[in-house]
Amino acid sequence: MTAHISIATTNNITTKPFLKWAGGKYRLASVIRAALPQGSRLIEPFVGSGAVFLNMDYPSYVLADSNHHLIDLFQLLKSEGGGFIDFCQSFFDKEANSESVFYQRRDLFNATNDIKLRSALFVYLNRHCFNGLCRYNAKGFFNVPFGRYKSPLFPRQEMLAFHRKSQYACFNVSDFSHTMKMAQKGDIIYCDPPYVPLSATASFTSYTQGGFGLEEQNRLAAMALELSLKGIPVIISNHHTPFTLNAYKDAKIEFFDVQRFISSKAESRGKVSELLAIFS
Ligand SMILES: C[S@@+](CC[C@H](N)C(=O)[O-])C[C@H]1O[C@@H](n2cnc3c(N)ncnc32)[C@H](O)[C@@H]1O
């Protein structure tokens, strides 16, 4: 079933994620919030920056992502709070915003096995690298270049808000299919996979090594249908394309236009059409 047109590009919800994240849903949180049914637990298999989690009111949350650097950081922030936030802030020092320091710290991030140091450097890199992107080379090394910002801000208040809300969340590094298999009756699942490319060349799917292809998109849609038939609602965000219309043909669809802010290509910063597929 395909219907229901609603248009929204901004919202008035104030809880911002502390990380910049490609495909982040901060500006769409109110639209997503309106589409999600009540439940006892929200499961997000593709949590990214946590923009949706931060703006919802469920009693508890399961938040997962395949990026283990991201989940390590969230777990530390949840358990250590203020002390860890101070440690992260220590990397936003006078020397922080220079190209040579950036590349030294990027090398350190790629070399260290110290999870606390690596997590603090992840926050530093996120605010100082080009467009706040998170990309890795074939060897799994973070390889985004220096961002040349005037004065990157340390997101202290946003980290504190995340710390407080994360007390109701449990974090896992896992593939989406594993996360979805743990759902039980009463759970609501919100999926925000890497976008299906708008065109063959507009591929924006390399958030982690390995990417996320059309086969995974179809597998996700099939799992969503299967879970909804068992009484567990699944809502999926994606671009509005012929491919997604077909993949989500068994769902109710809501369409809206979105202003793009994070993109390495200026020409793809315009409006794009997105959808929410509601399997329930
Ligand atoms: C569009 S982003 C999610 C953005 C998030 N909703 C937000 O507002 O910040 C997609 C996320 O999926 C994760 N991801 C990619 N492949 C995955 C997989 N196979 N299983 C789980 N997570 C995956 C990426 O690391 C990325 O964080």
C-alpha cells in the first residue's frame, strides 16, 4: 500500500546528537516520532549518532550499529559520564585545530588499542575532519582528511544529554539482522540503514568497511515484513526511489522532502525525497 504525503524539513526538538553523522536524522526526528507506535522498548539496529533515540520516549532502548568505534564510545559515555567527557574535552586544546596535529591524532587513533583514548579521539576527529565524515580504507583505518573549520566546538552539553538518556539503553556492536532477531512482542524497531543510492553514481554507503548493498536492503525489507507479521512493527527510513518503492511494497509509505546538509559534493546538498516505510 502506498499513500500519505507529509512534508517536513525541520523540527523543534532540541536534543541534538553530539556527533556529526552522514544520514543523521536530527532534522527528521519529529516526523519519525509521529510515525512510531507506542511500545515497551525501541530497537535501533542502525543507531548512528543516536538522533532518533535522543528524541523518543520509550521505557528502554536497544541501540546497535556495526561500527564498533561508535559503540565503544557510547558505552564509555554511558558508564563514565562527566570524567570521560572531561577527557574528551582535553583533546579540544589550543593545538587541536591544526593540520599537523590532526594527522598525528588520526594516526594515533588508528594505532591504539586503548578504548578510552580511541573513543576520545573519535570525538576529536568527528569535529575536526572533513564534513564530520566517518570513513575507513580497505585496511580498516580511518582516512577522512582535515576539515579546516574555524573553531570546532566541543559538544559538552550534547554529551551530557546523551549520557543521561543512555542509562535506559543497552548498546551492541552487531549486524542489523542479528539485532532484529532479538526483538520480542511489545518492541518497536526503527531502521535507518545506509541510503539506497539516488543514482548509480551517488553511492553514499561506505560508513564502515564492506558497505551495504542492495542485497542487504532487500534482506532488511524481508525481515521487516516477517517481524510485522509476528506483531512487531518495523519502520524503515530511506530515499524515495523506484528500488525502495518495490522493496517496501508491502508497507504503508509516508513521503517527505529533506534538505541535505552533509555531503562531500555541493550539488547533492539540495532537496531530496525520502520515505518512511511502515510495516505493521
Ligand atoms: C544512516 S546511518 C544511521 C543514522 C542515524 N539514524 C542517525 O540519526 O544518526 C546508518 C548506520 O548504519 C550503520 N551500518 C552500516 N551497515 C550496517 C549493518 N550491516 N548492520 C548494522 N549497522 C550498519 C552505519 O555504521 C551507520 O551508522
